Amino acid sequence: MRMQNKEMVVVTQTSERKAEYIRLPGPRERDPIFGLSRTFLNSLVLPTPLNDFQPPVRSFVLRRPGARTGVRLILVSSLRDYIGGHEQEPGKPGVAKDGPPASCVAA
């Protein structure tokens, strides 16, 4: 809930699901749509040895000219595609479609 002009505005999960971008959650927080942690999202959007320096999920940093820091925004459709690519086959727990067992997937 947010207070705006002394009126209570309720932000529902439905309105969040329609977002094109989500902000990288703060430390010890989770994103509002998927419930993923900041650490896990960072592993998907930043180039690291775990993802061969090719992040599987697209993100952008908005930064003012001359600023050292900015706001990282994650493209929701890219994150949905990544999650959808790890759908498990029915009756085979821990095995993703067209991929290695979930225990072998870099997180």
C-alpha cells in the first residue's frame, strides 16, 4: 500500500504483472512478481563465469550523466522466457525440458 495525496492506493499483484520492467530488489528483498532474490536475479542479468559472461536475462541500468550508480531494470519478458525454458517434464522431477538436471543448472 502507498499513501498518495492522503488517499490509500493499493498496488495489486495484477498491476505488477503487467509491468514491462521490474527494478532489481533491494538487499534481502524479493522481486514482486516471481519472488526471486536479488542474488539470483544478479546471477541472471550480470555477466559472470557461471553464465559464460553472457547473461540469459536482459536488463538495463538507468543512470544520470556523471553518476556512479543507477537503477537496474530487468526486462520481464526476458525473465519469463528464461523461466519458461526451464519447465520440467511431467513425471520427471528435477529434469528440465531440453536441458540438464536442475541440479546442474547454474544459478
